[in-house]
Amino acid sequence: MTLTALPSPEVSPLLPPDRRQSPTALRIQRGVRRLFSEMGCVTLPEFSLVNGRRADVIALCGAGRLTIVEIKSSVADFRADRKWPDYRDFCDRFFFAIPEDVPEALIPEECGLIVADAYGAAILREAPEHALSGPRRKAVTLRFAHSAARLLHAMADPGAIREGAL
């Protein structure tokens, strides 16, 4: 039996852009992800939760601590979106991330606050801890692992990317 080599697929190191976010939101996302990376955490953007919500950024940090960051690119964006309490059941800490031109006073005191741009971010107010139960932590962490593996697969095999699959 003779094996025929398959043509080498063109491997793209980048995923296609996610067109659901504004350019400002994408810059904030990049800065937030850089911040968490500097803190020794790994992150995923646009993370789907079992309640149907999609977290802008989720970070998995030491000891399995999960942090969700909701990005608000403008005052209008913040005022139009009141779903943020729905994220609390899926993380140990919850932050809002905003650009410098959004007033800090707009963000509820019971949430952490990050100011970000495309190059980095700073935590202005720590988020209160509300520890997840063991079973919920395991479920979210497994979902995180599956999502990360799907992204790696998409990078290794760009032809496998289907519209809406990521």
C-alpha cells in the first residue's frame, strides 16, 4: 500500500476577525487580555455561557479562579446593555472594562473596573470575590478548555472554520 502525501495546507496564525464588536471594543479587548496575561492568566474572547450569554473576555487564573470582563466602549453602550448581572453566576470576579473617555462613575460600585486601550490596561477598582461552587467551577473550566481547543484547531486547520462555529 502506498501512502500519498496530502498537499500541505496553508496554516494561518490568525483567526478571522470577529465582526460583532466595534473597533473600540476590540482595542479594549486586546488591552484587557494583555493585562491578564501579565498577571499569569489565560483568556478567551467571546466566551459562550450555558445561560445563552456571551462574555466579552473570560480569564482563567491561578488555582482555577475565573474572571469575566464585560467591555463597554461608550456611555451609550453601557446604558443599552443591562445583562451584566447574568454573568456573576459563572465567575469568581466580575469587571467592566472601559476606555479612558467613559466616566468611571457610570460603573456600578459592586463591580471591578478596568481602563484599557489597545496596548494595555489597568485595574482601577478590584472586583469583589464571590467564589463559585465546585461543580459550577468545573463546568465553566471544562467549557473554557473546549473553547480553547476549538480555537487551536481553527488556527491549525483554517478550512475547518465554519460560519458561526467559533
